[in-house]
Amino acid sequence: MKVSMNWLNDYIDLKGVKIDDLTNKMILIGNEVDSVTRLCDVSNLVIGHIKAKEKHPQADRLSVCMVDIGEKELKQIVCGAPNVAKGQKVIIAKPCTILPGNVVINKVTIRGVDSEGMICSLAELGIDSKYLSEEDKHGIHVLPKEVKVGEDPIKYLGLDDLVIDFDLTPNRGDLLSMIGMAYEVGAIIDKPIKLPNNKVKEISNSIKKYLTLEVDTDNCPLYIARMVKNIEIKESPAFIKNRLMAAGIRSINNVVDISNYVMLEYGQPLHFFDYDKLGNKIGVRMAQDNEVVTTLDNEKRILDHNDIVITNNDGIIAIAGVMGALNTEVDHNTKTLVIESAIFNPVNVRQTSKKVFRSEASIRFEKGLDYNRTMEAINRACYLLAKYANGKTLKGTLCHNNIKPVTKKIVIDQERIKRVLEMEISVKDIADIFRRLEFDYLQHDTKFTVTVPSRRLDINIAEDLIEEVGRIHGYDHIKGILPTTSIKVGTYSNQYLKRKKIRQKLEALNLKQVITYSLVSKDMINMFTKDKFEYIEIKNPMSEDKKILRYSLLPSLLKVVEYNLARQLKDIYIFEIGAIYYKDNDQYIEEEKITGMMVGNYLTNLWQNKKIEVDFYVVKGILETLFNYLGLTKYIKFNKVINPPREFHPGQVAEILLDDEFIGYIGRIHTSINKLPIYMFEISLAKINQYKIDALEYQEVPKYPSITKDLAFILDKEISAIDIINTIRETGQPLLTNVDIFDLYIGDNIGKNKKSIAFTLEFRALTKTLTEAEIKPIIDNIVNNVEQQYNAKLRDR
Amino acid sequence: MDIIKQIENIKQDLDVQLSKVDNLKALNDLRTKYLGRKGIIQQLSEGISELSIKEKKEFGRHLNQFKELAIAKINKIQDKLNEEELNKKLSSEAIDVTLPGTKVDTGHSHPITKVIEEIELLFISMGYDVVEGPEVETDLYNFELLNLPKGHPARDAQDSFYINDEMLLRTQTSPVQIRTMLANKDKTPIRIICPGKVYRRDEDATHTHQFTQIEGLVVDKNISVAHLKGTLELLARKLFGKDRTIRFRPSYFPFTEPSFEVDVSCFKCSGEGCSLCKHTGWLEILGSGMVHPNVLRACGYDPEVYTGFAFGMGVERTAMLKYGITDIRDIYINDLRFLDNFNYIDGGDINES
């Protein structure tokens, strides 16, 4: 809400009020200030009188003027405006004046002719062209003859105004009016409010002879209509134009301007119909579905049964609270007005305006209106129409009134205020605050019974009054303390803590945490999975690329990797822990995933030519470390996948099983998506969370030395290493304590489609030092079993 | 005695020869020459049989003395040569210590996580529980029970992503308050903070459609605005330095009454006014207020007995202020050059606590 200080001064005496003090105090009582501007921010201007005008000797389009600016000598000024003429009173910028856009006016010579200043247009003074008349758009501004030479033209034009732009909270609809603002400022500067004149002189002719009203819906509790005839449409007086300009509204003509002016004054939107187009009946009802109307902006609007409409005998003449229809628009020929001042259901107006158009009127209807101002505002409009448009108001009103006036009385005790705010405040101070706010109250010792004025729709309960007292008294009086409650240990949930630990482990393993968006595009939703699932789609997305809740984090991480690769980064290892979303039998499921993606060198020293490239086994190693940390190693399996999702390299992908349940994939990206060896994993944290983590238990350090034996087997290429390891483990129980692979060889000299794997086996007893003789039969068994079960051949032992 | 003299001469020879030795091989040759099985000393001792007993004794004593001396002298030279050899080897193994080390990196948290953890630790230490809730939320929990019925104009401030008429992506972490209060069947006091992702239809240099909030809620008997202020003072000082002050500006949130926007004194200019605080001396950091009686009532707490405060802050905005990030969208691009800024210990965190 943009508030003109000149205008506000009509309702409350602002003499002696410093603008900085005022804005600062308004901020501290809850009204944010976006900006303070001058309507016209130029000084050093004077009114000049053009005594003579001649054509510039060197330039056809320029004139050389001799101007009286109230000094001893006439000033010679070169002017390029087409409309400049001898005898005009004009606005002169003297040398050293700074115009908007940092244009400095100097004494200059223009094509050989000296010029001591500039004759100004309003545009040059920084007035936005949308507020200018056609003449003012194309030339200098010509002042009336009667103005005095040498005086300040800005003051004369009423442009010497300060405008404060307030960013108001949505509950304070009352502040969307100059009168409401006056009450708020009054509470700060403690001065009384002067309400505007709205005395209506009615003529004897009654409205009832010309018009009937029929309200056919509960969504219009109050509707008042008046008629004004003999209207003369013309330009508005300067003060109305300036004040509307300060509020950001363009002047149209005196009649339209008055409807806007009254809305800004009272916060009550009005609508003016042309009576001659309207006919003799006005109605209010709900629209039918798919009913069509052409609004003032010449747009076809399709309505539904939630929209309130105003009608005449032929159909819709306005969408209530939002916009009028073209068919009853006030124009140059309008002679008789029907004025509407009404209250509509805010919820309906809000729905309609969201769909149709957000107007200054609808914004006010949506927040709710003061029913005591509905009549006042319509009368004020009649008063102004009489004064500035020669309008004659017909006797009486048409009125539909279903409002049940309730007087809101709230009882509040000083003790309660002090307890909630924990602030020292005297009964006298509280009483003073209610008085400044112009709230009626009765006081009994420390108890106040406050009658809330009808303009304050935001005040309904005792807490609201506590807020009023607090904000006017000033929250800086409150000294912060900590609550004195019982001592208690703060906790994380198990899930939260586990996620945190996993995150820290992955960070220790050199992965960097990223956070990506949950909303993805439709083409990303089926990537990296073969699941059949019901995805969750947004009904009103902002864009196609943020339309569906993701089912995997991998597409998003792939985008991050590609983004970084495109910026010459080569070594990328990232992870994210976040939810995926889907629907399962009407249940909305959020399942947490741990997802990582890696490419480049995991460890590098360039000058030593030393590096560990990220490959399947680096990523697998990272996961193994993580599973080991979580105590899950014994439940985890990495299995070959026959038919992986098509985004994976079919030869380099495994499914990860936890206790034989699928929890995710690890693998390389398919080379058709990216040729680089990008590896990734995605595992379900939700499934890991189903496992209770064992308490940490110390394992005694072995007392006796171990014996190590190496065995190498030649096997068929397809046989998985893990199967051999499992066989070795089983056979070697209980003395075999560890099996590792230390060599893998593939070459023709050991046969086509064969491979050689070398294992190192560690044996240890807890109670003694083992001898070679003791383990020999175990090793023989192992060799036998492996050879028989896998058609293997011992190569080395 | 001749032989004794002979030993003296041999001793002198040895000294001369030892002084010329400069490598272990020559020394070993000398050792063999004097101490070997066919060496000089052995040869001398073979001549002993021709002597009288007295002479034998005398000669034997001299010879033994000489032998021990020769061993000692040779060993001494050997030690010296060994050391020289070792030094030579070690110095040949010298490296350029100024060459760069192997890049042994660690990963690190996203800046959003860093800020959440900082806040979370403060509140955990004051006995708050960290609680989470779903991101796909009902209109009931996200709005209605928070005193925002359908059609309420304040819903405009939180333009929502709807899935259908009843389900939406939560626009705030406040529904976790509701869930926590409703789930607490015994209606005992509550102290929680709730970090999490939230979603609004908004996108520019200071808004992303997805962002992170931390919500705080305390419900107990006799909770006052002063308690809220004291708690938030601690928070502001933890995040922005121990000299910070805060101010409460009255505001409006449907679920709190009274409501406050909270500003912290600008940490860059200490309130003098600078470009960061747009010359106001204050930075807006969060919204807060006393839990609205309607909200308490809807969650089964009697507002005549219980009061509470709640606050909610945007983690991105806090991170932007704290670390000087100018465009919120950078936070979600995940450019590693941006993220690597956060692989450092935060001096502000260590020095101010």
C-alpha cells in the first residue's frame, strides 16, 4: 500500500512528524516499509514566463526563448519542444539542477546559442508516462496563466509529496485504506482522526422509481446501491490525479477516479454502472457453470457456480468484487450512474480473482471489509461526484442487509498480558494504548473490557489484544530469558542418527554430499529402475522439468555429474541421502535412499604418475566399508544381474541383497548414455533401517600366530569368485579365519575361457600355535571340494 | 727381545696401512692379512714354540695385547667406514620435500547440512528432540490445523504444489508441530526442532521451489514471549557471533499470536548500516510467535493451561547470510567448485562458541 503523506495529512495532522521517525516506528509496530520516495524528486525548479520566442538560427526544430524567472534579467533558454510558445508559464530547471537519471543541467551553448537552463516536461521530472496526458507526453508542461513567476512549480502542482510504500501483513486489510492508515499512525503520534466529508444532498426523485434490487445468494450479506444523475465526465482535479498517482493508479476521468479515490480512502471498493445500459433491475446471484461474460478489459471469462455475479434483466453485468462487464461500462456519454457498495464472501472473491484477475478491489474484498464503511463510502462517492462531476444524487438507497452486527467485546487482565509477554507494563500504559488505538474500553482495576472497532477484523481473542499492547508498547521492553523447564536430554530419532552416521562415513570415504530437487521431469521417472510403480504427479507444476516426485536419485545425480564434467572437472565423487516417492494402495510412501556417483581418479599424484581410477571395485569397496561399519557384512551379497535396467552397463552391474532381499544396484552407466566410466550405487536406507545395529563388542586380540597358505585354481571364466570363496570358507571351518584373492589371471596359456584365481588363506587357532601338519588335511579338503564342485584345477599351492 | 721389537714394527706397519684404508674391502683385506688364519699374528704365534717358557709367557702377553689392539683398531675403522657408507646411501635416497603430496581428500557435507547441524547441536544441548515428518502432507496438517482454513488469504504467501485437493507438498515444517502434539497422547510438555525440505511455487534469486526449514516448538506451562526472545538470542549468537542483538518486529502468521519477524543486528557492520543489511542495521532471519490458542486446542492442549512458542527459519537464507552466498540457486546446482568451499572448519563456529 502506497501512502501519500499529503493525503494522509487530510485525516491526521502530520505537522512536525519526521518521516524517518514515522517509518521507523511503523516498522516496529509491524508495518514493513518497502520504500520512501518523492512523487517528484527534483529541487531548484522555478516557474518561468516565456516573454519571447524565436526560431533557432541554426536548427529548425529548436526555439530560443527569453524567460522571466523572477530574477533581474531574462534568461535565454534553448528549447526543443514542439509546443513551446510565447506567453506560456512553464517549469524551468536552472543550471546546476539534477534531473532524474542523473541529468545535470548546465549553462551550455547549443549550436552557437547560449542556453541558461531548460524548460521541462513532466517526463523529464521523472513522472512515469502512464500518468501523463497526451499533451504532456509530447511536450513541455504548460502551467495555467495565473501562477506566479519565480515560485516552486512542484509545490504548485502538488508533486511535493512523500510516498511510503508499506508491505503489510495479510491480516491487516484495514490498512488498505487511508483512514485505516490514519488510525495506525494516530496510535504512534497520538493525534485524533478527522474523517472525510460524506454528507449527501439528495434530490427529491427517489431511486426506487428507477431501479429494483434482488439479492439471490448468501454470499452477498450487504449490498447498497445509489443513483447519481446529470454526471459531467471530465478531467479530475489535480489533487485527485496526484493522489491516485501516488497510490500507483492512473487517472482516467473524474468519475472513474472518484470510485478509485473512495476505495483508497475507505478500503471499500465501489463499482459504477452506466444506468442507461443497465436498465431497471439489479441482481446478485451465483454464476452457473460455464456462464460467459466479457469483462472491462475485453476478455471473455468463463465462470462457474463459485463465482458471485451482478446481473440486470439481460444477464451478467459484473463479476462481483473482481471486475465489471463491458456491457454496462461508464463512458464519455454516461449521464446517470448506479453505484454499488457491497460486501461479498471473501472466500468466493478469492477463488474468482485467482482465476480471473487480481484487482485492487478484489484484494480488499478477499481480506474482508468493515460493514460500517459500506454506507459511508457510497455517500462519500456521492459527495465527491456532486463536487467534481456536478452529480445529483437520487433520494434513498437500495439496500440488502443480512449483516448481524456483533459488538466484539474482549476481556483482558493486566496480569495475563504481563504473563504472556513477561514484560513490565502498568495499567495506565495499557489504558493509554487502547485509547491511542481508539478502542473503547471499560476498566475495573487491572481488568479491561475492550470493544473492538468494526474496522479491526483481525482482533478476535485476548491474544490479539496482547499483541496490540505489546507492539504499541514496544517489544524492545522484553528482556530475553530461557524457559525454566525440567532438565531433559535432547534426542535424535534412530533413523535420523543412522542417516547422520552413514553420511559422515561416506564423507570420510571421500564422497561429497549434494542435495538435488525432489521434483523431476516425466522422462526421468523411469530411469535406473525396472519397478512397476505409481508415481506421484503435481497437479499444478511450475514447469515440465519439475512435475513428478522422483523415484530414484540417480537421474538427478547424473545431471550433477554431467554439469561438473562440462566444466572441466574430472574427479567427481558425490552422494546424496534423500527420499524417493511413490503411491502404494492410496498410501503416499517416502523411502529414503543412499545414492552415489563417481568418475575419475579416486587417488592421484600426477608427478608420480600414481593414481587409483574409479572402477566398479572402488565403488564396491566403499559400499563394503559402509556395510562393515553398519555391521551388515554377513548379510550382504553382491549378485550378478541378468536383466538390469537399461541405463546400466549390462556387464558391470550387480544387485545388492541384504539378507536375500533386494536393496539396490551398483554398476556402471551404460556407454550409450555416457562413454566415461561413471559408476554409481543406490541402496534403500529404509530397508537397511529395518536391521537393528548390534552394540559394539570388543574382540580379543589373537594370542597365537597364524599360518598363511596360497592356492591358485584354474576355473571356467563364468564362475563367480564369491562362490569359490564360500566353498573355501565352509570347508576350512573353524580354523580358517580369512580368505582373500590376491591374483586374477586370464590368458591363452591356461586355456580358452579359463581364468586363474589365487587365494590367500589364513589359519589360526585361539588356544595354540598351529603346525603345518595340522592344516594340511584341511587344505587337501579345500582343494578337493573346489576342484570337484567347480571343475577346477589346482594350479599352485 | 727381537720378537717384541718385531711386534712393535708390525704395529707401526698396521697403523700406516690402516691410515690408508678408505673402503671396507681394503679393510677386510687388512683384517685377513693380520688376523686371518694365515695372517701375520698367526704366523708370529707359530714361532712361539722355539722360545723359553719365560720368553713364551712374555711374548704371548705382547702378542695378545697386539692382537686385541689390532682388532679394536680395525673395528673402529670399520665402524667409521660403515657409517660413511650408510650416509652415502641415505643421501642418495634424499627427496625433494617441496614436491606436492598425494591428493588424499575427504568428502564433506553440503552447506545446508552444515547449517542444520550447527542449529541442531545447540538445541539438542538444551533438551530439544529432533523430529521429522513427511514431505507429502495433507492439507489438514499443512494448513487447516495451523489455523489456515481453505480460502484463507494468508495461504497466498505459500503458493503450494498440490497432488490433489487434499494432498500437497508441505510448504512449511509446521505440520510436524501438529503431528508431534497430536501424537503426544499424555499432552506432556514438548520441546522439538524439525529440520526438513519444504516446497513452494516460487523461483528467483532468493527463492527456490524446494528449500529447507528448521522449525522449533516449545509447549509447556507459563511459556512467554521473553522465553522465545531468550532462546532466539542464543540462536542468533550461535549463528552470527556473540555480540549480536535481536529485535522483534510484530508480524502475522495464522498459527501464532502474537507473531514476530526476528531481525539480527548486522554482523558485517554491527548495526551501522551497510549494503548487506540494506543500510538498516538489521537482517531478517526468521519468523516466530506464541502458538495460537486455536492450534493448541486443535492438538488437544488446553490453551488456558499450556502456552508455547514456535519459530521457523529458512536454512538457505541463513547459509546465504552466514557464508555470503548471493544467489540461492547456486545451492542446488551442486557445482563442486561451489561445494568445495565448505570442506573447511568454520572459524566462526569454533571461536565463538
